[in-house]
Amino acid sequence: MFGCLQFLRFGLLELVSCLFPAFLFAGLAISKYVDLPIARYDALLIYCLALTLLFWVVRLETWREVAVIFGFHLVGLGLELFKVRIGSWQYPGDAVTKVGGVPLFAGFMYAAVGSYICQAWRRFDLRVSGYRPVATTILAVLIYANFFTHHWIPDLRIPIALALLWVLRGTWVFFTVGVRRYRMPLAVSFGLIGFFLWIAENFGTFLDAWNYPDQVDVWRLVHPAKFGAWALLVSMSFVLVASVKALEGRLYHRGAPATVATPRATEVTTPSDTGDREAAETSPQHEDANHSRG
């Protein structure tokens, strides 16, 4: 019974963490089936900007997190401009805010990934142990570069992915659900998020937000190989968010007792179990009391 309750709590936290992506897809659906006074992509850009502002005003996101989200927006736009130019996919329909065949709202689809990670970091009280920021950042840059260079030189995503798995071999992400503390390999979380992003991409193409060449005449399932690409892209967004969290002093798990495994392999003790004062001071309640909106 407790396990079922924990699963429901986990699902609820995930659902709330996905608020920005959920609102984004709601906007895609409404703009597809409702006649608008302006071009669809122009309306979506205004909608996403208003949504970002709303999230900041109601304190769902801090100004640092908004900055990270816009950073990922720019990174995504750079990739979009290149991919559309070489014909990897296309955006149907005209818009005033369309540059090089890419509507400016498109970057928000990448920003939504950053928003999810920021939200999940706070709501699950995420901590990471064994994280190698320099090596992981270098590989994230190589992943981004490979999205461009594989059109002229051999695709290196598999060697880069293997290198990433090696670098993350001892990296664990700790998260809280209810009164329990759990952990999983960070690489596994990248794979899980990448899988759900692939599902989201299928919904996005079904709603004609963009189309791959084989989807222009009739919608088809996005090729499963895109799942791997999304998993790699998640690592890039994680590096961006982690850099901010490191500055906030929230990245590395402090207090050894809070990371000691219990007989259940995926469960770790909580500050209340250990009485560790330092671990308790890193709880969400304590952080909320010591951190302002920024």
C-alpha cells in the first residue's frame, strides 16, 4: 500500500514539474484547431513569452532559472536554424516571427526541457553525487557539435554516448518522494527523460508544430532513433541547469548519512532518520526560508 502511495506521489510531482511543457502542448493543440486572428507561430511566441513571465511572477521559476531557460532557447534556435536549412525537418505555415524558415517560438520547445529539470530539481529536492562537471560539460559541447558536424563527417554520437556513460558511471541522483529518499544512476534518468521526450515529439509532429520529410503528406511515428538523440540532448540541458544549481550551492549532496543506502537498493535514509543536522539544513523547507525569488 505504501509503495502505491509513493508511486502516486511521484507521479503527482512529475506532473507538476511538467507544467510548462503541458501548457506548451495545450497551446499547440488550441492553435491547431482554433482560428486565430494572427499567424499560428506568432501567437505561440506571444503565448510562450507570457507563460514564462507568469511562471516567474508566481515564483514557479526563479530569475536564474528563467535565464537558463532562455539560454537553452537560444541553443535550440541555433540547432533549429541549421537543421531546417539542410532539410532535416520543416515548419509549415508562414509567420512574421519566422527567421530562416524557423519560427522563434521553436526555441521554447527546448526551453520546456530546461523548465522541467528546474522544476523537478526543486520539487524532488534533487542532489547529485559523483558528478564530474568539467568532463560532462565537454561531452555536452561535443554532443551539440555533433548535431551539426555529422552531416559532413562520420556521426560520433555512439562514441560520445559511450564516453558519457563512462564519465557518469559513478554519478547518482538523489530525490525525495514523501518522507523517503531514493536514488538512481544519473545516466538512467537521462534515458528515461529522453524516452518521454520522444513520445512528446510524436505529439508535436501530430499537431503539425513541425514535420519531418516523411510526415509532410501523412503523419507517421517519429523514428525510434530520435529517442537516443533526445537522451543526449537532455544531458546538455542538465549541464546548463546544474551550472546554476552549483552556484546556488545545491548541486552536491552534503552530509554523508543522507546518502547511505538502506536494505532496499533504491532507497536512502532521510535527515529525519539520521538526525544529521547538516542534511536537514539542505531540505526544501530550509532552502525556501533562506532563498529569495532569485
